[in-house]
Amino acid sequence: MFELTEDQQAVVETVRDFATTAIAPHAAKWDETKHFPVDVLLEAGTLGMGGIYVSEDFGGSGMSRTDAVLIFEELSKACPTIAAYISIHNMVAWMIDAFGNPEQRAAWVPQLASMECLGSYCLTEPGAGSDAAALTTRAVRDGDDYVLNGTKQFISGAGSAGLYVVMARTADTGSRGITAIVVPAGAQGMSFGPNEKKMGWNAQPTRQVIFEDVRVPVANRLGEEGSGFGIAMKGLNGGRVNMGACSLGGGQAALEKSIAYLKSRTAFGGPLINQQALLFEIADMDTELETARTLLLRAADALERGAPDTVRLCAMAKRVATDAGFSVANKALQLHGGYGYLAEYGIEKIVRDLRVHQILEGSNEIMRLIIGRLAVED
């Protein structure tokens, strides 16, 4: 599990070339101008990054969850924001591929896998974040349609996506009353809030998605009525692993920038890298990332196999990897001194982008809650 196969090495090299040429040179400008590079995402789709672990029969790449970890780490070295959006898009594609019927898969999966159509995942609401089972967006059956009303919050890709997987309440029975429904862009009555002004993640739009008597065919429902919460949680297991990988990539980029800076910067009679205290910082940063990477690969393997401890390991890996990525980036900023605070060095962007990873896909406090409850179960 810890030694890459020849195929995996080839995948990593392909993604690295793409990220280095198509993403990294533009990441700072995209962040500054809040530009969402849909054309670059389409290019990523042609390389198989729109449906990484989607089955091949409808255009997916059919790769493993471990492959996905490797891909998202490489993408995130170039830009955590773009890598994170591609992760969310892949979660949407996988949900439809895993839980859709043959007609739904044939209609939607190929265009998601190619990234000709972008996907958004609509779970969080203004009053329901960590307590996702308390969501209030409602879908009322009316003949062959559902009529949706409610508001979703913090939705990545909103306004640019072509398909929205929406978790809506179809019964007042808590988590058992939630249903997953696919809503296409342009549905009458669906609108969007303004692009949120955020600390980081500026190169992807994050908006409210507002449903006002939006009529969607019952044929757009994924799975049975009431199965949506289970679909959402299974999607989040993968999302947590992917987001951990995005944090590793950002942290690794910050570490590499720090090593280069300390080698080039002279103070106290020699290169800063010769200062033992700073070398110890580099050692700690490298160790943090490698420890997290090891746990992340173990979680990805468990997810791929459907192992009994999948939920526990995914929660652990998400918490450890997102904490490690941000910690390393923050230390890198300190090692750069005043230069770390300047945009041109690229460190402050990594810090801003990685901070939200400790919150989304289930905050790290919720990860601790999941781990603790599973630890004390009989």
C-alpha cells in the first residue's frame, strides 16, 4: 500500500505535469480576481480527473481511492482551491454512479466524468451544518414531480455547475426523512446568492442555492425516498479522505518553499538552513505530513475495500491530515518571516486556503465526536 505501482507513478507524473503547467502559474491571479477556471477544469476532465473512481462503463476512470489520494495531493501542490473543487465534483459524480439507476447514470455520469458538466453538492443549510440531519429544505411529492423549497449554504461551484445533488426533507422522521434529488441547472425557481467573500478558496464560487417551488421529476431521485442521509454520509467518507489529501498537497508545497527559502536566505554568518533550530522545524513539518499521509492511505484502502472500520479511519485521517496541512503551512509562513506575509511568496495563500479544510466535510470537532463514539461502542 505504501509503494507506488508503475501505473500509479505514471498517473502522478501526468497529474504533476498538468498541475505545474495549467494550474500553478495562474493560481495567484485566480485567487486575486476570484476567477473560476472552467476551461482548465474541462482540460482536467479530458485527463480523467472528473470521475476518478467512477466506473468505466459510463466514462469514468475506474481508479481506486488510493489513486485519488495521490491525484488530489498533486493537484493541491499547485492550488488547494482548485483541487478541493475537483474533489467535490468527484463526490457528486460518484454519488450518481453509485446510487443512480442505469438511466440516470447514462444521462449524467458521462458529462460529469468529462467535466463538460460540473457538479455541486447541496447538503449544508444556513441553520444546519454539523447537524446535517436537521436540514429543512423540503421536497413535497406532487404527482410525478417533487416541489422543492429551501436554501442551501456554502455550495461550491454554485452558479457554474450543471447538476446539483440536493439533500431535501421528504418526511419529518429525522435522518430517515431525507432524500437525494438531482436538480439540473436552469430549473425554474432555482436561484443563487452572491459569491461569498471568503478568507481563502477564492478561485471557486461559493454561494447560497435557493429553491422556490422548484419542480423536479421524481425520476431525478437517487435511490429510495428516505435514503438520502445514508448517501450523503457515504459520499462524505470519500470527501474527507480527498480533502485530507488536498491538505497534504498544500502543506507539502509550503514545506518545499520553506526549504528553498532557508537555503537561499543568509543570516548570522551563513544560510538559515544551517541553524539547528530551523532544521528541527523542517524535520517536524516533514514528519507531520508523512504521518498524516500514512494514515490517509490506510483510510483510502479501507474505503476501497468497504472495511468495517472505514468510517472511523476516514474521520481520523481527515482530522489528522487537515490539521497537519494547516499546521505545516502556518509554520512555513513563520519560517519565511515578513516575506511569508507577502502574496508574492505564495505561502499566505496556502494558509488561507487550507484553513477551511479543518471545517468542511464535517468539522474536525465532529470528526473527534465520531471517533470517540465509535471507540466507546460496545
